[in-house]
Amino acid sequence: MNKKRDRLQVIHDILKAIQDKNGKIKPTHILYKSNLSHQMMEEYLNELIEGGFVIENQTPSGKTYSLTEKGFDYLKQYKLITDFVESFGLS
Amino acid sequence: MANIYIIPQWFFGYTIFLGILFSIITLIVGIYALKIYKLSFQRQSKIFGIGFILISISYLIRTVLTIVLFSKIKTNVISLSTFNLWSIIGLYSHSILFIIGLLTIIYMTTGVKSLRLYSLFIILLIISLIFHPFRLEFFELLSSVLFLYIIYHYLKVYIKNRQIKNLTILIAFILLLLTHIDLIFSVTHGNYYVVADIISLVSYLIILINLILISRKK
């Protein structure tokens, strides 16, 4: 599996973890589900927030994350994205 | 010094049609790549999309130019060196956009993130294209070299994945390379131009079919 495929897969895993928790996932759960280092997870989450895929919510019990419409779209279209990227060697 | 393509008169209608077709196919691929970028913000998809859109505009300019010339010249062959200023501008625009399009695709394949380096290559290529005495042969030779680099990338992708979809894209780019090698000789005989357009048609249809197969799996 190549580097970009990994990146797309990691993003998929993070978004899927958030979706599976009905939009109330804590960073520790994401860390567990995505199998990343804390620093890497922070980088991915920041990237996903900046890209408009994820929203960070401040609650009394700490931070939680939820998906935006764009985040749901990514999960829906994931197969299409990876097929295109693989076919046209965009990695 | 050759600044002319020789196009058989009987082929004018076909080359106009094919030019439009190439422009549409490359535009579809470019837009699709940008759609993938919008979904995934994967940088490579954006660069690839921009590259194909530039190539699409390049084909569009070539087609408009051919239509204009077709309406003006009623001889067996066309000599591009006799065209007016606008035609020359059109010809340069076609060449430059095509070369930038290919360079953009190569930029995507390298994974390098340096706009300075990318712009330097573009400027150098544009200058050499404008001032080279054998403009047409040089353009085709340059395109061939750039296609070689693209093929090298797709060969690596195929060797790594061993998938039919990667092989078809590799074949498409090899055919496009052959097209531009063939076009180097189009300054001597019109048949080379005809062969080049036919090979290009096969290449772009392969790319289109690949894209259709991807989108149908959705």
C-alpha cells in the first residue's frame, strides 16, 4: 500500500470512527480507532477541521468531534476516491 | 526551418471533430480530478486536474485555429507559417498550454512541493519554445520527452500494483508518446498527422473508458 493510499485510509478511519460514535467522539477514542501517534492524530484532526470535514465541539466533559456534510460525503465516496487515485497513479 | 503541420484537406473535418473530442475528454478527466480533490483535498488530484484542463484548453485552441484556417485556405495543404498574427498567437498558445499541462502532470508525479521550481521550468520551456528556430519539431520533441517522464511514473505504478487499470493508463500514455514522435515528421507528409490523430483517439478513449469504469463502480 502506498503513502497516499495510507493517508486516504487514515482519514477514512478517523471519519468512520466519528460516524460510528454518532458524532460524539472524544480524542482518545479517535486515537484508539485510528492507530496513530498523538501528534499524528492532532495533525490529521487539524487538517480535517481546516478542510471542513470535522467540527470540534467544546463540552463540559472536554472536546468532542462531529462530522460535517463534507465528512459524510468523504465516507460515501471513499471507494470512488481511492479507485480514481489508484487508477490515475495520483499517489 | 519548419513551422508547419501538413494536414490533408480531406482530413480537416475529422481533425476538427477529433480536436473537440480530445478537448472534451481531457476536460472531463480534469473536472473529475478536481471533484476528487474537493471530496478528499488530496493535492495530487488537484494538480492532475489542472494539468488536464490546460491540455483541454490547448486542444480547444488547436481546434478553433483549424476551423479558422479551414475557412480561409482552400488548397490541398495548409502552411501555418503564412497565417496572420492571431493564428500565430493561437499556435503558440496551443503549444505552451499543452507543454505546461504535461509539466503540471509531471510535477504531480514527483511529489515535490516547490512552486518556485515549477514556475522556473515553465518559464524556461516557454522561452525555449518561443525562440527555437524549429518551433514545431521542438514542441513535439519536448512533448515526447515530457511524456517519457509521465510514462516512467505510470510504469512504476503498474509494477507496484500490477492492475489492469494501471496498465491501460500506461498504454494510453505510451500511445500519446508515439503520437508526438509521429508528429515530428508531420512537417514532411500529411499522413503522419492523420496517424497521430488516430493514435490520440485510441489513447483518449482508453482514458475515458477507464474513467467511466471508475464512476460506474460508485
